[in-house]
Amino acid sequence: MTRKMLKLCTLSILLCLLAPSQGTTRGTVVRVNQEALEYVCQEGRPFLLKGLLVIKVPNLVGQGGLVGSLLNVVGIKILKAELPHLSVKLIPKTGIQLSLGAELRVRANLLVAPLELKVGSSILLDVRVLRSPHGFPILSITACKSLLGDVDIILGGSNVLGFLKPIQNHLRAVLVDKMCLSISSTILGLNAKLSTLVGLNSINPMSHLQYSMMESPEITSNYMDLDLNAVFALMGKPINVEPASPVPAIYLPPLETVSSGSMVNMGLSQHLFANLFSTLEQSGAFNLNIGSHSSSGDYHLTTSMLESAIPSISQRFPEDVALGLNVVLSKAPIISFHKGGAVVCLSPTIQIVVAVSGSSYKSQTLCSLGVDVSLGLKLAVTATSLQVSVALHGDVGLEVVSSSLKITEVSQLRRVVLSIFEDAFLAHLNAVLSVGISLPKLSNVNYVDPQIEIHEGYAQVNCDLDYEP
């Protein structure tokens, strides 16, 4: 029996089950709507049909003697299967119920005469979604009922009507059990795969993101909500920024107020983004060297450009010398989500440095500047992830922290330094953030028609699904 059977019919569950480990209510909420269940089930018809076609039916052997030998039916095989009825629904506080109405074409040989039969059948399956102690999902079959309808003769003629009753009883005795066993084993076989869905999502070579189910899902008649915890780790050590004030729980709005027709709604907490930025900050990914002896060599700053702000610099360096800016972020970024927008506040330090004569590896710090910058957070959803970018939001603040030279005109220093800083640092931040945030999803599934809403304390992503077999 193929393990792909019912894969799509359980897909909407698995969207939120790509996760391992424990957590709190500060992570992610995934809502899978009834529309998602219906869509993936209809797309899953070919897999269900393949599962029905591989069911093996043993021969029917008579009781011996001449009459008994006439009842021998051999070579019984399901030739074709159709699913005129296929539906799925959510059972509040329980799970999902899958209903199939199948028509089977069965071929067999009665003595030397070929026989072809049409068999109607139905299957009703109840599935629960549970959380394992390790934080990954487990599917459990709580009930399965299959029924076999009338058996009609397509090929064989009226001369075999006398044998129809024994054949019908034989098919009923075999298929009623095997149809439930086949589908149940297929679903339970998915558990081995689900345990691998807790893999790491890389952010950079030093850090990763990992999701986990926090508890069994909350299920209503219209949707299923799953609480996930998103754990960021740096060099294997979890990162968890303690917020200055309690982080509000994510409450997705009632279904009728959400973007019309969305199959999936995801609530991503402000705390998740705070941990993302803190992970990148602690890994040093936001730090940048600009200018002299750096990869950002397109930005040129020399001692002569600072003479109006630091007159004594010409005495220390009579000849014009190239300078560099070392941007170091050593404080955790502050993230705030409010209705309609999100802001990131950074407080990096800028060191103005000059290379020591005779060495391309050592530098001398002339002064250190403290910077306060607010950035507007922009979000966009691709087929697999949430893309993050930033743009300047208001003026950039600058103050002198320390200096080995007397600075007479801070405004002039600000004009020269910030013009380079804003351009280079903003481009650097967006390059670092371009990796995005992996969203919980199953392979061969893409997010389509996404819409993003910013609420107090969290972002909400509304989207549909596209399955690519």
C-alpha cells in the first residue's frame, strides 16, 4: 500500500505540524480552514484511487465436489476505481472525518468464462491529530467503517446469476476489512514521515529556526487552530528575548472577518520577530565594515572630508588618508507591532578608524559615535517563506560617545558620516534579512495569493495553497 495515499487529504493538518520542541504562546498560530481540507482532498483523488487498486482479493474456492468446483472464482482483481463521492469535514474537539464513495470494477474468472463486476462501496474514517512528547505530530485512527453495496454483473451474462450471491458475499467479507486496513495503514505510515518534519530551517551558517507543536489542535466545525512555538538558536543555543512587557497572546479574528476565501491564516507574533533580529544581532550578522580595507569599498571617506568637523585631524594626518567605519550592533533590536505597521529600533555604534601605517590588518579608532535609527518593517510572502526588509523610518540620531580628537562641529560630522552609514548599512541589513523566515509547510505545497495584515502584537498572513504533484 502506497504511503502517498491520503497525503493531500491530511495536508492541511501537516501545514502546521512541521515542527519540533516545546514553547510558549509567543510563537505562531496556524489556522487551517475547511476550504483547505476540501481543496486538498479533491486534489488527492489520484492517490486514493491508487490505494484502492492495490487491494488484493483472494480466490473464491468452492467446498469440493462437482458443484463446489463450479463455484471456484480465480484471478480476482480490481481493474478500475472511481470516487464519485469524496468529502472531508472537521469534527469539533476531535479531528477530521473522511468520507469516500467508491465504485470498483472487478475482474475474475469463473471456470473458463471471464467475469466483470461493478461493486459500490463506502468508507468513513475518523482521524485525530495528537502531539508527541517530542513535539512532532502523530496521526491516530479512532474509527473506520466500510460498507459494500450491491454487486452488478457487467460481463458474464445471465448464466452466472446463480453464482452472484456467493461472489457478493466473498467480496463483502474481504473488501469491508481490507479497505479500512489499507487506508488506516496508509495514514499511520505517515507518522514515520511526520517525525522527520522537525528538521532545522537555516537562517545563516551559525543559526537556525525550528518549529514545534505546543499541544493538540483546537478544532471547530469551520477551522483548526494549532499553536506552534518558533525556536531560534545560535550555535545550538536557543535565543529567547525577554520582552520589556508581557507579550499579548495571538487571537486570530473570527473566520468571517478574515480575508475572504483564505485557506490558511497564520498569526506570527511580535516576539518571533524580536527573536529573529536578536539571533542575527548576536551572531554578528548585522555588523559591517565600511570603506578602507572592507568589502564595502565603494564608500569613500577620507580625513579631508572631516576637517570642518574635526580641525585637528589635519595636524595628525597632514596627508589625506582613507578612513573606515566599523558599525557594531551590540544591543538587542526593539520590535513593536501596531495596527497597520511595524517598527524596528536599532542602536549601533560607529567607530571611525584609520589603518595603522605599515599594516593592513591593524587600525586606530579616532572616535566612537552612538546611533539611534528607526526602521519600518516590510513583509512579503513567497511560495515558501516570509520575506523581511526594512526602510528608514524618521530621522537618524547621532551622538559622540568618545573621541581622541576634539570635535567642534557635530552637525558637520553627522552630515558626512550618516550619508554613508544610511546607504551602506541599510543595504547590508536587507541583504542579511533577505533569507527570510521559513514558514511551516509541507513539501510540494506553495502559498499563493497571500495577504498580510499588521495587528497589535502580531502579523497575520492569509493565503491559499497550491499543490504541485
